[in-house]
Amino acid sequence: MFCPNPKMPLWSAHPRVFIDVAHAEGKCPYCGTVYRLKAGEKLHAH
């Protein structure tokens, strides 16, 4: 995942960072948004 995501308003823009959610959840170091996988969702290797 990455932050800011396309649904965020323009005023909250900051440099794009990639968030590692492989271990339950991850937090954006700029805005503090917490990202987590949906219930039952699994990561797929590319």
C-alpha cells in the first residue's frame, strides 16, 4: 500500500511512502494514517 492514497484530499498531500502491512498493520510516518488488510485478505507475492 502507499500513502497518500488517491482518495485523500489534495491538501493532505505529502511525499509518497509505501506502507508494509505484511504484519497486520502499518502506519504512515507523515500523517499517521493506519493501514491494515481487510478481514480475511491475504497478501499475494508477485
